[in-house]
Amino acid sequence: MQFDISGNRRHKGPPLGPGPGPWPLAPAPGPCYTICIRNRTSKTNLDYNADRDLYSGLIRLHVLHHAVEEPIFGLGMIEELARHGYRISPGSLYPLLHGLEKKGYLRASEVRNGKSLRKVYRATALGRKALAASKHKVRELFHELIEAGSSRKVNR
């Protein structure tokens, strides 16, 4: 299964990318590894590669959160992340999933889906513990970035 640059399913064939002329998509020279974060207020795209370290942690936490809630699979996570404004290619998501599995946060298994097998990931006990610790850190950061930042503007 191939995906276009916005994470939508496309035909089987070569990887797709920006095309020449009036066609929005054409075969790309190779797989697309760019992940873009959509800023919903200004409608601009931020290049993930420019701030890879900044956004990859957020995406990892998002993936781990969903793996704690229910079993996840690659295409499902690409679609879920797209709903939240992240555009991530399979070439970026699968190494991320394998990395979380290697660290012991996720466990992979194969599940029959019709006539084919689908690799699904579930959070391990270590993954659940890591997510719980991360929630505390994210809450503190949110408070500093949003709530404390708002009160400073009011006090000026």
C-alpha cells in the first residue's frame, strides 16, 4: 500500500510525491521521509526535519498513548496522527514503532485481518509506566507554556 504526502492511501506502485504540472502527485525519486506538522491556527506547514527532535518526542508520546488505550497498527496511527495535524510517512513511522518496541515500550504481534496478517503493537508494562511518568512532565510543561504564559501577559 502506498501513501501520498498527506498520508492518504493510494494505488500500488512507486512512491508518490509532488508532481510536475497540474497533477498534484507523481512518482517520487524515492520514499518520502519528510514529516510536516500542520499549525491549525495559521494554516502553515512546519517542516518536521527542521525541528526533528522537538516534534518526534510529541509523536512518540502520542503513539504510546494510543498503544496503551488499544492495539495499534501502522496505517491506523498514520491516520490518527493526521487527524491531529501531523503528517508522517510510513518510512518515518515504522522506524519509530520499531524503536519503541526495541526499548521495551511496545510489543508487536501479528493478527489475521481477512486473508492477510497485520502487525499490531500493544503497550507493555514498561510502556505504561513511561507514559504515566511522561504525563506528569507534559502537564508541568503545559502549565509553564500555556497557563503561566497567559498570566504573565495579564500582569503586564
